[in-house]
Amino acid sequence: MRNPLPQRLDDGVRVLMGVALAAGAAILVSATAPRPTSPWLPFAFLIIVFGLAWRYGAVAGMLGSVASVAVFAITLYPPLGSLSVGSTSERQALSWMLLAGVAFSFLLAPRKGWRRPPDLPAGGASEQQPRSQEASKQD
């Protein structure tokens, strides 16, 4: 029996790398964003979260979404330095970003252990035409 500990450590490191990349990218975006900031900026950042979910998995995408929302709330929207956001439209934008990031992390993450069933050809549809009842009776 194989020891599952190295695989778990590898998965944990992948998640931490994804979260660190999301937080770092959020800090970079918020440092270079023009002031005053549009409430739509977090939606453009979702592309990065989608890439992280696709590369590092669903957990990294979800935690990366949470980390980037926290970074944006603290560094991008007033009052700066606090998780509270003053504007209703900016709060809604961060909420929608969090919802979309979590939802799409599940949709875009690679499936572990998913394989094509062996009875289906590579094209997905059956290449053989179904035989008619008359042809099967003649056999």
C-alpha cells in the first residue's frame, strides 16, 4: 500500500502556491490601479482566478478568490486598510467576484481520476451505425 502523505503534501503545496499567486497578483493590480478605481476591476481579475483554478484545482481557486477579495477590500477601496468597503456598488462588485470565483473554480478545476469510458471512441459518438431489426434477425 502506498503512503498517501506525500500526495497530500503535494496537494497542500499546490493550493498554497495558487493562493499566494492570487494574493500577489491582487496586490500588484491594486498597486498599479488608477485612482479612483472602477468597481468593475475585480471582474477583470477573475481571469487570473480562473487560470489558477484550472492549473492548481478548485480549492486553490476558491481560496485565491477569498484572498484576492480581501486584498482588494483592504488596499483598493476606501476606507483603505480595513476590510469594510464604503460604497454599495464596490461591495456588490466584490461579492459578485467572490461568488463567480468560487463557482467557476469548481467548474474549471481539473477532475481527478476522470477518464473517458473505455467503450466510447475518441470522438465521443458511436462510429458504428445501429443495425436495423431486420438485419439482426437475418443473423
